[in-house]
Amino acid sequence: MDFRWEDHDDMSTILRVQWTIEPLAAPQPHLPCSHCGRMTAFRSSGTFRLNANGKRLDAWLIYRCLGCDGTWNRPVFERLAIGTIDPDQLNQLQANDAGLAAAIAFDGAGLRRFTSRVEPDGGVRVLKQVIIAVDSWTALEITMVVLRPVSVRLDRLLARELGMSRERVKALVNMGRLRVGSDGWRRGVRDGDRVVLDYGGDVQDRALGVAAGEG
Ligand SMILES: [Zn+2]
């Protein structure tokens, strides 16, 4: 469909909100466990292992088998010349920095280098904040903030978080009342995605309140 963002340039009529989408749990790789011998799911232990070999260093994030606690070492880097490693990263690895461990554990695309079977992140949490509040408005603009990769689809997320059926969301899209940009909405949510929902008599106030984080 064709539309222009300029249609909504009147700031005073748009309620702007931000949805921060966070995965509830890291994706789990399925791998053959060298300890119990089964094909099984692994979970990050949050700790790193470093191994120096001459002037070269290996770093792994240690995963544990959910069945037997056996380990799998997920490579962070291998055989890197020690002088080329960022000192901050080296400190984080040595300190088992939780932020670095989580950033790697939540990188599901990176996991697919090691196994074709990765269980998705298991749902998301949505934190809603009003960015620009207005007294009287005719449209709601939602900006998505996705700091870690998530596997949730935009249409499903909108239906769930707006408290509507997916058929209702689809109908609003078809009517041009819900606009998601040029590359569609049956796809994964991405950082910076912007959704505009026009207020109309049949868009319930409750749904809009929920979208703004008041529900
Ligand atoms: Zn095992």
C-alpha cells in the first residue's frame, strides 16, 4: 500500500511510544554430548575458558549438557595472536563478565555455525515507555528497540501486545490504518522498526492504552 510518513508530521496528534523487546532466555544448541553420548540441549554456564599456546590464545564460552552437566566449549576465538586481542575484551573473558557471556549466548545466528539445530529463545518480554505524551492524539507511533536478536514475528508481536487477534491486525494493515513500512510485517522484529496505528472508533481505547504501556 502507498502512504506518506509526512501525513503524520503534526507532532501534537501522535503519541510516541517505545517498545523494548528482550528475549526471556538464550537459544539452546542441540549437540552430541561427548560425556553422556546423547544428542541433547546445552545451556551457557556463563563462564569462559582461556588457553594460551605460545603467543596465541583460544577462548571459549562453556556450555553444559542439560542431561549430564557435560561441557561443550563454544569458540569465541581460536589461535588469536595475544597482541591483537582488545585488552578490555581480554579482561572481560578473564573475569567471566556477565554482559559479554550474555551477548554471546544470545547470538543464536552465531550458534548455527556449530549446529543446525538451535532451539529458539522461548518468548520475549516487552517493556513499554511513552516517549512523547500528548493530550489529544489521533495516531500512535511505536518504535521497536531490539538489543538482542529475537525470533518473534512482527505481526504476532503486534497482535499479542495490542490485545487483538491476528486477523484484526491484518485487517487494520489492509485498511491502511496500521502501517509498518515498506518491507512488510510477516517477518522477525528488527531494531528500529516503526509502526503507526491510526486511531479510529473501532480501535479500542483499551488496546491503545495497552500499546502505550498503561495496561
Ligand atoms: Zn550429556
